[in-house]
Amino acid sequence: MAPIFHGTIQVRDHHLENFSDSMHHQTITPLVTIILAAGKGTRMNTSLPKVLHNLGGRSLLDHVLETAVSLGTGKVIVVAGHGAEAVRKIISKKNGDLEVVIQEPQLGTGHAVSQCLDMLSGFHGTVVVLSGDVPGLQSETVRNLARVRIDNQASISVLTGRLEDPSGYGRIIRQPDGAIQEIREQKDLSEEQGNIKEVNLGVYAFDASFLSRELPKIGSENAQGEYYLTDLIKVAAGSGSGVVSHSAADHTEALGINTLEELSGVGKMTNRRYLEKLMSSGVQILDPDQTWIEDTVTVEPDTTIHPMVFLRGATKIGAGSVINPGSVITDSNLGARVEIRPYCVITDSSIADDAAVGPFAHLRPGTDIGPWARIGNYVEIKKSVIGEGSKVSHLTYVGDAELGQDVNIGAGCVTCNYDGFSKFKTVIEDGVFVGSGTMMVAPITLGKGSLVAAGSTLTKDVPPDALAVARGQQSNKEGWAAARREKITKKSKKEKS
Ligand code: UD1
Ligand code: MG
């Protein structure tokens, strides 16, 4: 693998545009970031490798990658092992100078970083190490951590925090004068040290030369028999250059995830933070404890969101809309003053201004609802365009169809779009009225202004302005039902007597 050059490496990424303080960021270069993501996550007790677990719509690793890339400086190396193929896939979708290094077997955090030493040969600057299981970390915190190391000319700066419940974390052991002496893992603590509430949040900035020189020397004589990256703290503490700590302004951003319970806790916190941001921007959220909005979703002011709503992915919601209880909206674009009535599932669709959908509607991928259109209860729509002001109000399936303006589809209609092999298109032009219970066998076109009698099964195109009737003739047999009733009554009387 190519060694890293001494100098600033440009990263092509949109986050660069967001830099408020470019001078500040200049001063932490040259910088290389390593993300540790090879572990299995034994304490999760799941088959999925830990860093691939989902938090707010993307993997834990995705969150950390965003932080690393938004530092806007230098190479990012991801150490992968368990789930390496999935890790590669995630990385291939990101912009930036990203590289994957495989750690096999996984012998601890120190061993993980040592897999990157070849790539660091000849590099003199700062090496930031992030954990793939700390998804909330903000790039500003990392930048400050690197700054603190450089300003103090220290070998290491480490991010620390005070936790009410520090169990599971490595503890910061300080000398009487306050200087950091070492970091001890939970399993290697004495009873007394167990009371220390200052923890290692697992985020570091190293002097690259110190790292390259000292990391190969650490051993694995500890309770877990692993090579601990944290052993470097006492090495630096013992040498002249030393260790400095930096505490995050809000340490909750640096909470690590080791169990599903912690994942749930951090997930709730992350969600809450985004909801608060939306509320302060003028979005009314009735019950933030029961509303889930991924931070990739945008919502305009004056929109109201009821409980048990999930908004996901690249969803956008315009101003003055109302999303009623129980709806799940994914990757969809809603205009202004849209009303989503209770319990709708909407995926990869768009809904124009002033339209109303639901209750109990299912909009599947490729649905495009026009302005002022009305989609009612128990209606499923797939890959179809519904024109302005059109109504599909009850118990209907519309698939692979194109509806013009002011079309009215009655209750219980079906576009029969599939013959078991191929999908066919239904075109319903402006102003068509389709009576209830109509089957439209595609491919088919219903011409502008035409009318279809209820209960029809259409297999041929309907010309514009025509009436189509396509149903069996009805024959009535006078008195037949009454005669049958009489016959049955007589028979049952006989049996009883
Ligand atoms: C680590 C720290 C601990 C700190 C905590 C903060 C060590 C020895 N301990 O403990 O002091 O309080 O983080 O969250 O560093 N990984 C690899 N390869 C390995 C082992 C781990 O890539 O061989 C990766 C994991 O995938 C994970 C990260 O390193 O993303 C941290 O590993 P984890 O096992 O969670 O360490 P902790 O026990 O949390
Ligand atoms: Mg951890």
C-alpha cells in the first residue's frame, strides 16, 4: 500500500463547504484518521458485526466516517475485520481519500492500529484514532482534540469524560499532581480504581512518530490477553513529551456502543437532539418521545407531526403539512399543506401541494401524486402518476398507471397490470369517471372524458367521451327466492314433528 505523504491531502467532499473556520482547520494538518472497525462486538450478542448496526437510518460506521471525512483533511484509514465486505461496500459509497486495511485476527485496539503503521511510514503529523462504535462524535470535538495535542507538543491527547456509571470504560488514572499516568481497562482495575468516574472515551490524537516508534513495543499481558492501544498512555506519560486530556463540551456525544441497550439509549438521544432542532425551527412535534425522524429528513416550518410517525432517509416535507399518527414515510418528497391521514406507508414517492392521502393508504415506489389529489382508505398505488385533482378514494389498486387531471376512480377498482410474466400500462386520461368494481386489464387506455359503468371488466381501449359497459347481462326470475324459502321452511317443520 502507498505510504502517506507528508503534507495536506485534499478531500473532495461537500462538508468542506461548511467550514466556518478554515484557518482553524489548517492548523491541525498534516493529519491522518484511523477508524477502528474490525471487532465483532461480542457484547451485542447478535450475528451482525457491531459497527454495521443501524442508528438513525445508517450504520454506526457511517456516522463515524461522516465525522472523519468532515474533518476535511488527510487520509482516512478504516481497519476492518468482521464484516469486512460490508465495510468495503459502505466505504465505496463515500467521497474522500478513504482506504481499508484488514486486521485478521483481531487481537485488540493496539493491534488494530498497528496494521496501519506501514501506511504511516514517513508521515510526520497527527494521527487521530476514532472508534467505529462511537457514532455521536462531532468533528469539532476531534479538531479541538488534535489542536490540544499540537499546542502542548504532547505525544498523545485523549478525549475524556466523567460518567455517573463508568462501567465498561477504561478509567483515567491520574497522579496526585493531576497528570495522567495510565488508562486501565475495566477488567484490570483494582477495587479502589473501580470508583474512578473519569473515563477514556476512546478517541485520541497521536504524534505520528511516537506512534510508529512505540506501538510495536506494547505487549498483551492483561486480563483479556489483547494488545491495548491504551497502553501507550503510560509509555507517553513516562517519557518527557507526555499526555494531555481534552474533555468534550458534551460528553454524551462520545458515548460508545457495546450492547443493544446502549444502542437504544444513544439512538433515543440522537433522535431527540434532531427533534429539538426541528421544533426550534418551527415544526410542531406533539410527542417527541414517540416520534422518529432521521437527521437526513428535512421538514419545513408550520408542519405538525403526530405521535408514532417515522420519517426516514431522504424524505422532505413542505410547510404547513400535517402528518397524522402511525405513518411511515421513507425517501419521499411531500409538498406544502399536504395532509397524511393516519396509518399510511409511503416509500420513494412524491406528493404535491395540497394533496391528501389516507387513512390506511400504501404508496409504493414510483408514485407521483399531483396537487389537490385525494387518495383514500385501503388504496395501494405503485409506480403511477395521479394527476391534479384526481380522486382514488376507496379500496383500489393502481399500478403502472398514468392518470390525468380530475379523474375519479370508484371503490374497489383494479388496474390488472401483471400477467405473471410482464407488467403492462394503464392510461386514464383527463376527466374519466370509472365506476366502482371495475377491472382494467392492461395494456389499456381510457380516453379523455369517458365513463365506465360500475362492475365492468375492461379488456379494450375506451374511446374519448364514450360509455363503456363490460359486464354480463342480468336476468331476474320472478318469485324464485320466495318459493325456495317456502320449500325449506316446510321441510324443517316436517323433521321437527
Ligand atoms: C475501548 C478502550 C476503553 C474505552 C472505550 C471507549 C481499549 C483497550 N479500550 O474499550 O479504554 O473506554 O473503548 O469506548 O482500547 N476493534 C478493532 N480490532 C480489535 C478490537 C477492537 O478494530 O482487535 C475496534 C472495535 O470494532 C471497536 C473499537 O475498536 O469499534 C473499540 O473496541 P471495543 O472492543 O469496543 O473496546 P472497548 O472495550 O469499548
Ligand atoms: Mg467499545
